[in-house]
Amino acid sequence: MSDDQSTGNHDAIEAFASENRRFPPSDAFKVDALITGTELYDEAARDDEGFWARQASELIHWDTEWDTVLDWQLPYAKWFEGGMLNVAYNCLDRHVLAGRGDKIAIHWEGEPGDTRTITYQDLLDEVCRFSNVLKDLGVQKGDRINIYLPMIPEAVVAMLACARIGAVHSVVFGGFSSQSLSDRINDAEAKVLITADGGYRRGEVFPLKPAADEACETTPSIEHVVVVKRGGNDVMMVEARDHWYHELMEDVSPDCPAQPMEAEHLLFLLYTSGTTGRPKGIMHTTGGYLTHTTFTHKYVFDLQPDTDVYWCTADVGWITGHSYIVYGPLSNGCTQVMYEGVPNHPNNDRFWEIVEKYGVTIFYTAPTAIRTFMKWGAEEAAKHDLSSLRVLGTVGEPINPEAWMWYNEHIGGGQCPIVDTWWQTETGGIMISPIPGATTTKPGSATFPLPGVSAELIDDDAQPVPVGGGYLTLTRPWPGMLRGIWGDPDRFQETYWSRFPGRYFAGDGAKLDDDGYLWLLGRVDDVMNVSGHRISTTEVESALVSHPSVAEAAVVGANDATTGQAVFAYVILRGGAETDEAELRAHVTGEIGAIARPKRVFITPDLPKTRSGKIMRRLLRDVAEGRNIGDTTTLADASIVDELQAKASESNDG
Ligand code: 7RM
């Protein structure tokens, strides 16, 4: 810990760890890189609106030019008003019209090993037909459509068909329960539900249609259910309400011209769970969102459209799937891989087999996946030729420096820049990230705001923090920003704009180091207070993961009579590795200092995670404080909490 970091009186979070390894872009990478200098940053710093306007006109096809770039009535932004465009046209038609209809849009790989190769022409035809199907079912511009599908190409088709006709999609991740689905349908008052019989996961068919049926018992707005056949499992079809996708698609016209939409036309709702109460329907609109996702997908991944094979491992049910499987990549006309299943079916090397098979060049995944690969051991990746890879990305949580180093060495072969991309469902697209040909990276830092993004770290009194810990805020509107919460303007104002007037704040802590690099420190609710020190769970977790035996760690602050809170750690070991509680406590003391030494360290086979893979520290806090666990509905595997509770009580007795 350096002394200069304790000088601020209002440090929201104290910053402890320091990381001095640096990775400048290699000369070999810079030769063909899109950006190697500061030109975009300089341009945007002079005039951010002008910068975004240039991106919008260069990257997007507009049927009608806009009149005003930005109308900013805090907290409501309107981008490119007066402009008209169609998102599906930008993702499909324009590539086909430019002679790239035979280019592969999607190499789809089913979990059982079946594959589909889909060109831009194929995708356009399928989207046009399904647009006509929706119209025949009575869907009109502005109507809400729910999508509850596995990771199959029809999910992309359904989203783009909605965009083509101006319907608003609301995708619900296939792992959510019927209750979550019906809550989301009812909040949006959706008219049509698009689902499947089932999909493949871990070698088995997981049924979706029964959950959809159950949801529809309490969703009066649903008029039609369209069912894609994928799992082959038996399903019940309700007369007049339910229709097979393949039957509807049989005799429908493939002709459906794209209708231009207003730049601020609602493109989709995506529900995200708040800290309390019911989920929020985050609203994203057309022109700004497409500009933001197209720009960031191109420059953050240094996209070379003629040669790259891009793979984002997210599910389309999350914002990462929306922005970086569907809209950004297809708008940029690139070739991508889409995979249906889990990373360990049939074996732990499935991802690396896919990278080798398709020659993936850009790979984008989550820290939780990387830490799982660490646990499985580097030999899984070593079984395959990964030399096609040239850019690696991460998103979803802070990446611990040692997980970053492992990714760099064992997946990137020491050759690939890593882009650690910070953003949120609410931001629509990437906000803070390296640009791979231009930015010297440090393991664990998301580095700097992208050109056109204004981020500022502040303390409790909203004073800027030049060095050290603080709250991450955004001070200027950006094109992909959320336009509100569906049906709840007060909650929009309250959640994001009230804590620091005039600024957007969605709950993350961060620190700035002496070189101006940003380090995300997790949600501010996850900050611990030990003897009056505000310690980030992320930093203690990273200290634990820097021990050679540790693959993954989750840290929480639990009530403690003497220190206010005490540090409790839950640790997953790397395959075959051994260590014990005393050694790990000592290791944290060595890395950070005695102030962060865990009171207890529990070695566990698993950790409670949300369905999108984020560690649920709230549940661990409940376990550590001996409370019974209440709501586990958003948990991926609820049984792990029971195991941890058993472990906690055993060790307390002993
Ligand atoms: C894209 C996505 C948003 C929250 C966000 C952070 C955390 C995401 C990073 C990260 C550190 C990153 N949308 N987060 N990316 N933290 N470094 N690169 O994940 O709405 O589901 O979550 O995720 O806390 O606020 S999200």
C-alpha cells in the first residue's frame, strides 16, 4: 500500500494492491491494427458529439439524415433525432447488396455436435420470412415480443425480425424459470412469445415449452406462442395459440422490405434484476445503440472484417449477447461462431476444440469462465492448436491479475492483446476498455474510457478523485445509454441519477493508479468495512487468486464484534492443487497487509453464482453471518448454498 493513497479524506474505497506488469501492443500486432495512436481519443476529447456523429455516418446506413446529434435533457438523451434507419437492414441487407451475400455470418455449433453454416443471404431470407410471420400474427410496430430460446440461430432471426418491423423484443434467458418469464411478459405486456420445445445443455435436452406454458397461464397479453423444434422432446400445443415455427415459415413470402424507423424508436427491453424488488426493463433505442455497438465492436476487437472469425461465448439472453453477438458483429458484417452448449460437454476442452475447428481469431468470454478453465488445468487448452487467436476479451466482472496472466499465457500463447471491457446492461455497449493496437495494458485493469466516453471517479462528496479509490460515474451522455426503465420513470431517476446529481452512477467502485489506469473494484455494495477501512472484495480475491493453488475466490465482509466487519473467504483450488487455511491467510497478509487478512478461509468445490456467472456475495454474507438463505431464485445452482452452509456450521463446531 502506498502512502499517497490515504491522503484523500473521502476515499470511497481504499486502494491497496499495485500491479506493475505492463503489456504494450507488439509491433507485429500494430502492423495491421486499425488504431495504434491517440487520434480517436483526441478527436473525441475536442468534440464528443461531433465524434459520435462521424461514427454514425461512417458506420451506419441512414435512410434519412438526422437533424440534431444530441438533445440532452438530463437524464434523458435523444441521439440523432430526425434520422431514420432500420437495424436489420444495417445488419443484413446492406452486406448482401454489397455483394457479400455468400459470406458466412454464423458458424453455428450445437452442443451434440450438429452444425449449421448460415450466410448473410440465408440470414436475410430467414429474417424476412419470419418478419412476415410476425406480421401475419398481427404484430405491429411498437408491439412487445418475448423471446425465450436456447442458443440457436432462430434466436438471432427472431430478434432481427422484430427490429425489421419495429416490434420491440424482450429476450429472457432460457435458464430463467416460468415465474421470471411471466413477470417479464406481464411487465412488457407482450403479445407474442417465441420459444422452443427444448435445447441441449450438458448432454441432455432441457425443456423450455413446459415452462412457457406455465408462464402463459398468468399472462393475459399473450395471443400467440411460436415454437421452434430443437430438442425433439414431447410438447403440448394449445389449439389456436401455439404454432410450430417451421410450419409458419413454410408458405410465407420471403419478401419484406425493411421499414426505416425513427432513431429513437424503441429497439428492445432487457430485464435486469435490481438490488430489491421486481426486475427493471432497461430500454434501448435504435440509432444511438447501433452506432455505439458497431463502433465498439469494430475498434475494441480491432475487427478485420475479411479475415476475422469472432466468437463471443455469452448467451443472447444477456446484454453481451445482444450487443456483441447480434447487433455489433452483424452490423459490421463479420463471420462469427455461435455455440449452443456448456464448455464441458463432452469434455473440458470443448471451447478449444471449437476455436481450432473454426480458426477463431477473436475470443470474448467472462472471468468466471477463465477461472473455471484455470481450475480444469492448462492441459485442456494445450490439446489444441489455438494459434489462430489474435485478440482476447473479457467482460462481466473484474478479472483478477493472475486469471488475466493465465488467459494471456495459456489461451493467447503470450501473443494476443487482452481487452478487459467494462460496461453494463444500462450502458448498452463497452465504455471502458483498451484498444488493442494502441493501449499498453496492465493485468486486471480495464485501462481507460473509450473515445467519446466521459468517466470520472469521485468521492462521497462528489469531488473528483485523482488517484485512489472512488465511485465510477459517467458525466456525459453516450449513444448506447439506456433511455429509461419501462413504465417506471421515477425508478430510472432514483436508481441512476439521484446519488450524485448530474451524473450517471450504477453502483461500481474503482480506483485510479498513478498512471491514470482505472481498476474496477466491484459493486459498492460489495465493499467491506474492516476496522474503519473500506476494502474492496475484488482486491482480496485477487490476492487469493495470486496463490498458485487457487483458481477462484469469493470474499465477503461479515459482522464482527471487534472490527465491524471481518473478511470471510471462499476459495476454489486449481485441479490437483493443495493448500490450507493458514497458508492462504498468510498469503493475503503478504500481498495486501494484515488489515485484509481473512478471519476464515473455506475451501469449497463451487461458489454461488448468478445465471450469468457473477459471484453472489450477498448469499455468502448470509452464510458467513449464519443466516438462513432467503431468495435464491436468480442463482444458477442453489444446492451450493446448502453445501457452504453445512461447511460453515461444521467448522464452527470443530
Ligand atoms: C456487460 C455486463 C454489469 C456489471 C458492472 C460491473 C460488472 C462488467 C466488468 C465488470 C469489472 C469489467 N452487464 N462488470 N464488466 N466489472 N470489470 N470488465 O456484464 O449489466 O450484466 O453487469 O458487471 O459490476 O456494473 S451487466
